[in-house]
Amino acid sequence: MRNVRDGYEYSGKFNLSVIELNHIDMATEEDKLYGVDKWARVFKAKTWEELKMLAKENPYIESAAKSIFEYNNDEIYEAIFHDREDVTDLLRRDINTLQEQVTEKDRIIAKLKARLERENQIDKKAAVKEISDEERAQLQNEAREDYNRSQATFHGYYQDQIDDLKAENESLRKRIRELEAK
């Protein structure tokens, strides 16, 4: 049998042992002779440094440590890839939502512009029909106030959405940097 990654050829003699990881200190001399206690420490290792120290003493443990490291790196890269996919999906949904909101805003703006146009028509008719200046001014002010209120509402709403998206993007970038650092 040969390790396909590093080309190391194993013998055909395999021995399976059951190891109680919580009782490494109870290893017999025979266990120590065959390195069973060291393999138990490999499985109990909590840091890469511990694993590296054990790997220095035994080429088999070194090969196993390399395999574990490569497997973990694959998982990290897969997690980063899936996080990026999630961010892309989230951004697409947000863009679609914002486009829908912009369309709705444009519809309301068109409606308000039409209302202002009607008010301007009233001004023209006022010259002909002699609507009082006070009535004309009141109608114009109402139309302008409606327009200004809608603009302020939309501006505040969109600014909040943009701020939320920026904060979320920064949080996702931080998560990606953390995953890449691992």
C-alpha cells in the first residue's frame, strides 16, 4: 500500500488497536515500545503545535499529521467558498429588493410630478378663472409639501438600507479574513 500524496510505501502488516484516550498514562511498556501511547497523544492533540512535536518523532505520525492538515485546509476553503456564495446570494436579493424599491419610488415620483403639473394647470386656469391668490398658494404649498415629504422619507429609508448593507458587508469580510487566517 502506498500513500498517493507523498509516495510513502506502507508494509502489508497492519495492526488495529483500541486505545483509551483518557488513560494514556496507563500505557504498558509494550504499548510504549510500539508507540501506541504516541498515537493516542496524536488523537488527543488540541493544537497544531502538539501535533508537530509528535510528528517530529515518527514519520508515520508526520504523514498522518500532513493528511489531517490538508483535510482541515480543504474544509476551511470550502467554508470560505460557501460564505462567498452566501454573500453573493444575499447581495443579489438586496439588489433586486432595492431595484423594486427604486421602481416604486419612480412610480410615486411620477405620480407627484403629475400632481404638480395639475397644480400648475390650476395656476394657469386661475389666471383665467381668477382663483384667489390664497387658494392658489395653498394648493401649491400642499403639492410641494407632499413632494418634499415623500423625498425625505425615501432618502432616509434608502440611506438606512445602504448603511445596513455596508455593516453587513464589513461583517462578512471580517468573517472571510478570519477563515482565511485559519
